[in-house]
Amino acid sequence: MGRKKIVVTGGAGYIGSHVAIALWQAGYEPIIIDNFSNSEHRIIDGIKSITGQDVVLHEGDCADQDFLIKVFEKEGVVVGAMHFAAFKAVGESFDKPLEYYHNNIGSLIFLIKAMQESQCRNLVFSSSATVYGEPDELPVTELSPQKLALSPYGNTKQICEKIIEDAAKSGMPLKSIALRYFNPIGAHPSALIGELPLGMPNNLVPVITQTAAGIREKLTVFGNDYDTPDKTCVRDYIDIMDLAEAHVDTLVYLERIKEDNCFDAINVGTGQGHSVAEVLEAFQRINNVKVNFVIGKRRFGDIAKLYANVKKAELVLGWKAKYTIEESLKNAWKWQLAL
Ligand code: UFG
């Protein structure tokens, strides 16, 4: 029997590419859709090298309904879809809100419609801890009240989750789980794939690796006057390999459950908070490399602390993070050197 096909939108992106490999290794066949707006073909080559297989790739835009429908028609029986194709830069979303709403919300609706036409029922949605806004209590659980999202990007994730929930409630055959990622870091241990930030990276770890590599002169630590033990912001950094495994476990779970329609959301983090200063120290120590940094002002929209309660992932999916932050930072550096 052939492998079960899983559509992976944004499969050439940072998270999608690692998930495509995890799917292959779990016995599925990833069908990648990507428009390469925030990736490069070398990532596809990396996936091929790691799996030792050719990759099915449909190059195109998920905000194009006809294109998506044609992909599903061409592929025949598709068991599930994982939706990563979206804009993801928090800061940019303030400058280009319409593009963010159009792309992130439009592509989800088109994907669900294409899935329905081809009787594909299982959807794993790439969501974010940003849906919690600034929570009152930590660690944040899936039942924590959703506050105002802090950016147009965050709004799109809240709205997309709601759209999936309403679609499932309407009775259409759709089983879906939104995985709410905390802060994904690291790279595949082979250093054949990893994050490829185009231009100035937004996230902490790519800025650290680029500074260590001499691409950037220094890292600015955004604020050291927060209400945290060392006064820098605390986040829950989850390794990309662990995150990829969580997607496979979610798919297996969706395939197993009996309901025809359902929606749920699950946190994917480690449950541990690490400060910016701790990440910086761990990176330098584990890789034996120096990172120039200065203390700067707070970044607009940052909250002091955010980390996950991850009991639901363990209970429902049987999934738990395995990588230490040191391992993740080691792999991130290895990837930067490979670049
Ligand atoms: N930081 C710096 N200097 C930098 C970059 C980041 O000090 O140059 C700090 C930030 O102030 C923050 C921490 O590093 O305290 C992490 O920042 P990131 O930008 O890496 O991550 P965020 O927590 O801001 O954002 C992440 C995801 C978003 C998501 C959000 C949800 O990137 O997609 O978590 O909480 F919306």
C-alpha cells in the first residue's frame, strides 16, 4: 500500500520543511505547496537529501482558490492537510494589515474549501501563543481567556482558529487541531535545513546566530527593566524537531478519533521559561562563540513573560518536548555555519 498523502502548505518554510521530513519518517507522503515568498529551493533540496527521496512540490499561492483545488484534484486521495503558509512577522503586520488579513485568512478559507471538495477531513493548523495576548496568569493553558491580540498578525491567528471552529460546528466533515506554538528555535541536526530569514530577522535566535557569524554587528536586547528575575523578557523556546513531532502526533490522533467534525487547540511548548539573557549566555557557552550585544529600549508589543502549560499535549497527543535549549542552540549555530 502506498503512503498516505498529506498536503503541507508552506512546506518549504521553516516549520513546514521540518514537518515534511517528520511526516516522511512516520510513513506519510508530504505533498508540499509553497510559493517561495519566504523560502528558497535549497530547502527542498535539503528535504530530499535528508529523506533520500524526491519531493512532491506544487509551486503556487494558497491565496489562489483554483490553484489549490487543482492540487487536490491532481493528488487524488489526500488524508490530511497541515497549513503553514502564512505571513508571520509581527512588526510587518502593523505596516501591512490588509496583506496579512488577505493572505492569512484567505488562504485558510480556500484550503478548507479545497479540502471539502476532495473529501480531505483532517486539518492541523499552525497557530501561535500570540492568540492569548497578554495573559493574566502563567503558565498559560488552552482555557486561559483570550485577550486582545497584540498585532494584526495575532488577530489573523485568532480569527483563523474561530473560522475553523465555526466550520466544524456547521457540521461539515472537518476534524481539526490548532497547535499554538510558543517560540520555535533550532534546526534539523543534519544542518541541511533550518530557518532562512530573508532580510533582517525578527526573532531572537536568528539575530543571535547572525551576530555571532559577523553578519550583524551586534544584538540589541530589547529592554532590561521587565518584571522578571534578570529583568529581560521570558519566553518558552521549543525545538523545531520537537515541534515537528507534535504535528505528526496530532495527525495520528485526528485520524484515530471517531467524530466527523471537531476543533481543538493545543499548546506546543516546553513549559519552561528562559530569559533573553539566559538564551544569550547559553548560546555563547554551548557554542564557545562570542555575541556582541547592547541593551536597548523595550520593543513595542513585547510582554514580560510567556510560557506554556503543556499538560494537554501530553494527555491528548502523548507528546512532550525532548530537546534541551542547549541542543537547540547548538543546532541553530550549526545551521548558521552551514549557511
Ligand atoms: N529579542 C531581543 N532582541 C532581538 C530580538 C528579540 O531582545 O533582536 C527579544 C524580544 O524582546 C523577546 C524575545 O527576544 O523578549 C523573543 O523575541 P522573538 O521576536 O524571537 O519572539 P516573540 O516572543 O516576540 O514572538 C514569538 C513569535 C511570534 C508569536 C509570538 C507569540 O515569533 O510569531 O511569539 O508570543 F506571535
